[in-house]
Amino acid sequence: MSRKKLQAARKRKGLTQRAIAQILGISYHTYRSLEYAKYDGRVKTWDKLEDLLGVNQRELREKQEVKNDQT
């Protein structure tokens, strides 16, 4: 699982995972866990992400299956 819309929004802003974590005041590991849908995070964090990235947090929170196309 991952949050592709969160990742895409971050990249559109030209920010790295480390930069976003620093802006949010959370660890890199915590942010990475949010982006890879291993952690749901706090409402306060999602509010900040919504403001920072300009995307509704409902969209940012969506989880998508990651397909592994290895043959």
C-alpha cells in the first residue's frame, strides 16, 4: 500500500520526504511511514499537509495498492 496522491503532491511542490518532515516537525521515518501507508498519522499532521500541499487531506490519505510487475 502507498499514498500515491500524497507522494505526487509532494513532488509537484519540489519537496523531498526529509524536507516535508522538517517542515511538519516530525521525523523522516514518520513521514515516510505516512507516505507508504504504514502509519495513519495525526489529524494535526494531515491539516498541515493539506495547507502545505494545497490538496484536500481526504485525497492525500487515500491508499492505493502497489503492483509489483516482476516476472
